[in-house]
Amino acid sequence: TCSQLGYIIFACGLSQYSVGVFHLANHAFFKALLFLGAGSVIHGLSDEQDMRKIGGLRRLLPFTYAIISLGSFSLIGLPFLTGFYAIDMAV
């Protein structure tokens, strides 16, 4: 998150405010998606939070698994997702 704030400040420092706001909105959306996905996993597994007992999410919660994967891939900047374009425009 701190590195993403660096990209946002960098873009605003170059007077590219729209790029900074786009990256901020993109990062906030996908970070919120990951937090909601984590809550869905905890709720779906009967409030289990022990990582050693959580497994097989692709089989147990396929939609949540796909959503968490999408959010993760966007935040790392995988091509053709908005995270890639946000970082590409900032740099």
C-alpha cells in the first residue's frame, strides 16, 4: 500500500492529477474487494480463521476464489487489468 501511495504522489507531483486519482480509485476498489473476499472466506468456513485449516477454496467457494484472484492480479499489475494501466500511466 505504501508503494502504491508513492505512485499516486509521483503522478500528482508531475501534475497528472487524473492519473493519480485513477490509481487511487483503482487501488481502493481492489483492496476493498480483497477485504470483502477475506470476510466471505471466514464466513463461508464457519468463522474459521486458522490458516492451517483453510484449504481447497477453489472447490468450496469458487466465486470467492475467482474474485480474490481477480483482485490480487489487478493489484500486482497483471496486463489487461486496470491495475496494469494505472501503474503504466503513473510511470
